[in-house]
Amino acid sequence: MFRKISTLTLLALSFSSLLASACGSAAEADADPDVELESVGSSSSALTGQDRLTACAKDPRVVAGLVSARICAGGDIFARETFGGNGRTCTSCHPIGHNTTLDGPFVNALFAQNPNDPLFVFMNDPALAGLESQNGLFSFGNVLENVDGFEDPTHKFILRSVPHTLGLSQTISADPTDPKATVPPGERTGWGGDGAPGDGSLRAFLQGAIKQHYTKTLTREVGVDFREATPLELDLTNEFQRSLGRTRELDLNQVNLSDPIANLGRQVFLDPNKGRCNFCHLNAGANFQDTGKGRNFDTEIRTSPAVGDIGVLADGTPVFDGGFGGINLAQPNMAGLSADPNVGDKNAFGNGTFNTPSLIEAADTGPFFHNHASFLGSEIENAVFFYIDPSGFGRSEAAKDMLPRFPSPIAFTPDEGNAIGRFLRALNVAFNLDLAKQRLSAARTLFTRSGASSAAIQVGLLRLADAELNDALTVLSHAPVQPFYPVSVDQIGLARTEIANAIAAPASSRGGSISNAVSRVETARSPIGANINYNLGSGNLLF
């Protein structure tokens, strides 16, 4: 779903300035809540990982026991460190205030507000003209990736959407029995599942991201175009990323939604004779049912209509994204993969399989799939119906792989498909509300313990909470059948009013409005259902 763009949402990109202020870094945030937070330019600081740990020990969130110093320091690296490169940081492509992902409308709104944002450095620096596809980024929110190596970066590239980084602790364990990834990486990262260099771990992913996205030129020379992260920086960033979003899986057999259509959707999702969704998305997460770990699948989305630029080999052959396993191939691996003769080879490098994403966070992070398959639409129901399309998932390798266990195709009625979408919307809204409450409760704790000295951090948390509530309203209002949790809709609106009052209030007197907002969010959450229990990581309180 394209989320509503607002000034406050875009300002979430610069919430790193709040952490910078708390840690005593060069970029200072204005502590006056009546002054809008302004975007701050990223610059490679002289702070080492140990410097950040020392500074974060004084962060009000650390002092209050809300966040550890290590996660605070990792968050500061994630938000502010450019590693001597082109000005980008992790949050350039993973903005916390936008669900740590990008989409076309967000990119366009950001450019209108700040065309000098480091995300757009390729438009202003001739040495980086090939760093991104302007059409891919602005039209689809896709970034350019040289996943098959840098030997010929102007030809060997693909465009991929930016996976959100929420719930990574629950989504990256590799299934060693996966037949589509005979040599699985240490952990599944990126859309191919093999996105990290070295040992393939989430910890190592940062080194690959620096080389791909942070470089000053396409030569990508270490020590000239960027510096590599130190072992401590890798450790701290790894710990921070694992603390984002949720830190546990649901048990859908225990979940009970009060909305009857959404609860029907849960049942269809679990039914092996209908939705069969739980087979690949165990408990609406990212793991395979048999092992509880991540697998790759070829869903046929890779042969969908092109969404922007693709790589082109020297002989003129268009190269589409081949997913997992292309890094060591000199030429595309055409064997065994289907191609459409009307549009050219769709096979690219790799075996055609892609990493399975979590669905709990899906309803407000569309468009969907590794290429932001915009032809499907940006609502969660659009993605659901792809799986009963005989020209879509029905002809995929993944569908064929299911035949030994399920001799009939996935089949559900239009009403049942909409019910699955409604079920996923309910899970997403519960997650939005829990994140909002976590941030509001932290703001209340800081108000009580440190008062005006943490005013800027309080405002940042309030704005992030409001962004989650805005998402929840959008997810609810876009459901095909209305009304959808009307009590929740009313209470969310009242909570947002309280948040606005808290932000506008003097730093010494916002506590009542924050407490009122917490109560409204709790009342909005109550009708969603039972046994939807997300343990949330403390990294959600940073930026």
C-alpha cells in the first residue's frame, strides 16, 4: 500500500538527529518542541564504535533502561554513519518513519522536499550516474543492485525493491534442507536470500551494502570511495537490526479475530485445501512450515511485466532478475528456466528463486515482491489473488513443487481471497498499534524521568507513534468491505489528537496528553482479537 505522505512522515527520515543530540554527536537536534525538526546532512563522523558506546551510556533511553547502550550505538551507526562514502546511510533506503522501506510516492515526495538528499546523489554527481536507475527509483521505489558481481556494473544489474528490516530476528534463519539453495548462506538476507558477502550473515550484510550503495565512484575502491565497517561496528549494527520490529512468531492456531470476515481469512490461510498460505508463510511469517526456517521459491513473479530498467548484456540480451545463486556465474543460467519469447529472456543470473518475506508487516509495505510488481496493484488483496491466477503463480516452479503433497492447485473464492487480505490487515494493524504504544509509553517514561532534558527525543517518539497510527488508519480504510473495526478507527483518531496536543504542549506539561494517547491506543487495540502477541524489540525506540 502506498502510505500517505506528510511532512511529519518525511521528517522521520531525520530522526537520527535526535540520537545524535542524545549521544553528543556533531549534529544537534533542537530541544524546543515548538520548532520543527529539520533534516540534517549525513557526514562520516570521527566517532568509533567505542565512542558511540560511551556516548550512548548517557542517552536518556539507556539511562531509563528502555534501550541498551549497544543497541543505541548500533542505531546511531545505522542512522548516521556514511563510512566515508557519498553521504548515504542505512536510513537513506530504510527510513524508520516509513516502515524501513521505499516506494515511488515516498521517493517523489522526498525529492520535492529535499532534492539534495543523499538518496539522489547519483543525479548530481557524474561519477555516480550509474549508481541508480532514476526511472526505477522514482516510478517504483526500486534500487539498482549488482547482485551478480561488479565486473560489468553497467550491464550486469537488476532493480529490486527495498526489503523492510522489521522482524529480522524471526526471518533470516536458513533452511539447510532447501533444495533450491544447495549451499545456503549463513542467514537469509535480501530478496535473493544470498545478499550478504563473506559468511552470508546479517552481520556481514553491512559490508556489501557499503560497497553497493555508499561508494563515491563506480570503481568502488576501498579506502578511496568508502571505508569498510570495523568489527565492532558490524557487531553493533547487527544487534540493532535484530532488535527492530517484532521478536517472536505468532501461533495462528491460537489467534482469534473478533471480525468474522478476518477470522474466516485466518482459517482459509491455514487450510491446506484452500489458501495453503501457511505452507510457505508459517504463522504469517517468513518461514517454511516443515522446518520453521526460511526457504527460497520461484513464484513466477520474475516473469511479470518489466518494472523499469533491467540489465542488458553486451550482446544486447536483456537480463532479468534471476534471484538466488548468481554471484559466481559469468553468463546467465538459462538452463531449466522459462522464458517469454515475446519480451526476451527472463532468466538472468541465478536459479530463479527468491527469499520468502514475512506477511505480518505486509499490508502497509506494498507494492509487493522483489520487483514491486506494480501491475498487481498496491493493496494486499492484489498480492493474495496472484496465487490463484493460472497465468501467475499457477504456472510457477513453486506450484509444481507443491504437487507431490497437494495434488490440486491453490483454490479459494473471491470472498475468501478478500477475507485473507482482511486477516492480514488485522495482523498489520495490531502490529501498528503495538509499535505506537511502545513508542508512546517510552515517551511517557522519559517525560517522567528526565523531563525537558529529553524533550526532543520525546517529540521524535511521538511523531513515530503517530506515523504508525496513520498507517493503521490507512490499512483499515482500504479494506474492500467496510466498516472494519470502527471502534478502533475512532480511538486511533482520538489518539492522534492527543499526540498532536502533546507535541504542541510545553515540554513540562505534555505528560497528560501522552498518557491519554496511550489509553486511546489500548482501547483501539482491544477489539482486534485475542492471542496476537508481538514482543517488540527496543530498536524501535531509536531515531
